[in-house]
Amino acid sequence: MNNLIPQNKFVTFAIVIASLSIILYFVGLFVVLGEKKEIENSYYDIESKSSEEERIRIVKYIAETNKEPIQTLQDYFIQKGDEVKFIEQIEKVARVSGIKFDIISIDIKANQANSFKENVNIKMKLEGSWRNIIYFIDKLEKMPFGVLIEGMSLDTSTSNNWFGFIEFIIFREK
């Protein structure tokens, strides 16, 4: 029987050591997995920052290489506060065309709330020869601004005198 007691202590000791080893293994495993997750998150943060910087560089490069087309597009829209200048240009084109005109209404209509532009609706009364009115419309369409002729109504009182209305839209930045 004496032989069994040391063996029981030895078995008990072996079981305790094995249990401690298993516990230490799992504790170490969780610590290593936590560190691994932290390293992965740091790597992804660095990767996302570098990809964001790369996108910014690409956008700057595209903006720099397309400076002229971007400026043309910006010129397409009337800047806020430049409406008077634009109306003066329309009046100048009408005078050069040799027609009598009167601006009847100017109405600003905002597009969707998230849109960057607004429509400025203009209605003009016209009077002149057919050729002069067509010349005015041609010049109006060829202006460097965004002009959309929405409607036109012309009638003649004599063979050479036409009168009526023209409605058009210009685009303005908000």
C-alpha cells in the first residue's frame, strides 16, 4: 500500500501540471489572438489611409490635367451674383440682332435639394424681322453659358414684322 500513495501523489501532481499547462495554453492562445487582431486592425488602418491618400493624389492629378474642361464646365453655369451680367449679355445680343425686346419675367427654380444647380427661367417679348429673331436665337444658343430654349411663340402682323415670346432657361450654381 505504501507504493500506492506516492503514485497517487504523482498522478495528482501530473494531473495538476497538465491542467495548468492546458490553462496556460488557452490563456496564451487568447493573448496571441488578441495581439494578432490588433496588428491586423493597425495594418488595415494604415492600408486604408494610404489608399485614401492615393485617391486624393489621383483626384488632384485628374483635376490638374483637366483644368480647361473643368473651367469650361464651370463657365457653363452662371455663378451666384452674375445674373445681372448675364442679362446684360442677353440684352446686348438682342440689340446686335436688331430686334425689339422686353424681359417679362425672371423666375428662379431650385432643383432637387441635393443638386448643385438652379434653373433661372426667363421670358422675353420679341419683335423684329424673321431673320433677326432667328439670328438672336442662334446667338443665344451659342452663348458660353448653359441656355435651354424651352418654348417660343411667334406670330406675324405684316410680312416682315414678327412678334411673340421666347422662354428659356439658364443654369446657375446654388
